[in-house]
Amino acid sequence: MLEKVNIRQVAKAAGVSVATVSGVLNHSGRHSPATAAKIRDVMRELNYVPRRNRLRRKADKNTGSLTKVGIFFPDNHKDGTKTPLGIGLAEGARKVLAEHNIQATILTLGDDGSLPEEITQGKLDGLIIRSGSKVTNGDEGLWYELKELGIPTVWAFGSSSVSQDADVVMVDDRGCGIWAANKIPLSDDNCIFVVMPDHNLDIEIRNLAFNAYLQERNIKSQIIHYKSEKSLAPIKTQSLKSIVTVFVPGHDAEVMAVHNLLLSQKKNKTSNATLIAIMTDDVSLPIRPGMNIAVQHIDPVRIGMTAGRQLLWRHQNHSGDPVRLLISAKELSHSNNGSEFI
């Protein structure tokens, strides 16, 4: 049996980018007639058949059945499926799909970074993808392979790095940042820190919105790029001298590290501390005298349910315009032990 050729191999053989090959296939983008002709010649030489064409009949059946859906985590390892976010996302999607007797299967990349055979061999009727840097930023070829599937697809926890022609369910990250800025205690003696866990785009958006609010009011803050608990030394030192406010725009492990540090600091006559955080897990954080906590919990179950409903809609509306669903704080708001939820 001949090995199936993918879009990345075509791009390499033609000496162009995957985006250029995709543009020729979809009659979009900017490329010269000579480039288009070269790509088509390579496609013929390699006997390349776009996956979209192989599955067109399935995608065009508005009355066709939707019986098997993949919930795809684009990671080489399985850890992403075991986090509170991953577990909640799958739980929410499965809950909605089960109501329609649809089977949902958890999928990850192969050890070599390849797509699972359920995807490559056309065994799925629909796909929910957990957006991540592996697809949206790191692997252009993988991104375009997923675009070519020709089946209803929804990206969950998407961001602006996801293509404009995809159905996406997004958290209101800007709203998270504005909410956090409004939780800062009003005081002239307030030292504000932002603990950034990584360069995740969603977290960057929350931080940008937070800092934009501060800059409009001439309030200064200090950014700490978290690598280990030692990174928090400036917070520990400052908390002994003045009021401290720490904003952690994401990642539960970093939130807990900051929380444990502030909790361990004994209150003195001149200081207290406020922790403002965006979390995935629903946990109750203890406080000490002189310590305040404001937490927004992102509900991955709700995100998964929204993605599941959007997939059902897309199955019945193949030609509808791409939909970008912004999950706002108001929509996911509910109370639990006094914490605030989005």
C-alpha cells in the first residue's frame, strides 16, 4: 500500500510554505500563476489528494448522521487530558453529545507528532479541538491538515491565533483582566505584582487588559516571570514592608505557589496582602488575618458543553459563516462559598 502524502510533503517538494499550498487548494491568498502551476505539478507527481476532497460527501450531507466525535488534545503526551481543564472540557462535551447518542473519543498526537488514525483515516463525523500552541503557533503543517478534514470542527479555548474561518469557543480574557484590575485595593502604599507563568496568549491578553487599566490611572506594577518559588522573592521581601497586591492571570500551580507564600507571611502593623487570580480548578483558598483573595474560576465544563452544542449546530449548517463564541463573565457567573466565577 502506498504511503499517503500530506500537505507538508507537498510544500517541501515545491519549496513553498504550507500556507501557500493551502491557498492554491482553496483559490485564496497571494501567489503567482507560476507558483500555483508548480504546486499542482508536484501534487500530480506525488499523487496528492486533499483530505477535504476525499471526505467531501460526508461533509456535505446535511441529513447525515453524527455518531462518532473526537475530542482532540494536540499534545504528544497525555498530561493535557488529565488536568482540571482537560477533564472538565471532555466532561462538558460528552454530556451534550451523549444526549444525542453520540460517542466521543479522547485523542492525542502520536509520539512522533502525527495525527491519530481516527483523524487521518476518516473515522470521525466531527471534531472538538483543544486549542494549543502546538497547533496554533508551533506546527503550521498540522494546522492546515486539520483545516482540510472536511468534517464539522470546533476549537475550544481558542484565541486570536486560531484562523478566522473556524468555529471557536473563547474565554473573555480581556474581561478577566479588567475584572482583576478593579479588585486592586485603593491605597497609595500598594505594591502591585503580576506573576506571569508563561507566554500563553490567553494569559498575555488578561495581563494586557489588566495593565492597560493601571496605565490609564498612572498605577505602576512589576512583572515577575515565574520559573520556581525563588522567583517570588521580591513579593516576600515587599510584603514585610508594605501593602502587597499580586495578580496571577492563570495556571493553578502558580496561583497556589503565590497563595502559599502570602499565607505564610505574618501580618505586621504596616502590611497586608491581596491575591487576585484566574483559576481553572474550583478550590477554596484559606486566608489569614490581613489577607484578601479575589478569584475567578474558568469553568471548563461550560466551555466543553458550548463546544458540543456548536458542533451539533455546525453539523446541520455546513455552509454557515464561522462562529466565534465569547464566554463572558456574566454568562458563567454563579456563586460558591463566596468565590466569583466566570
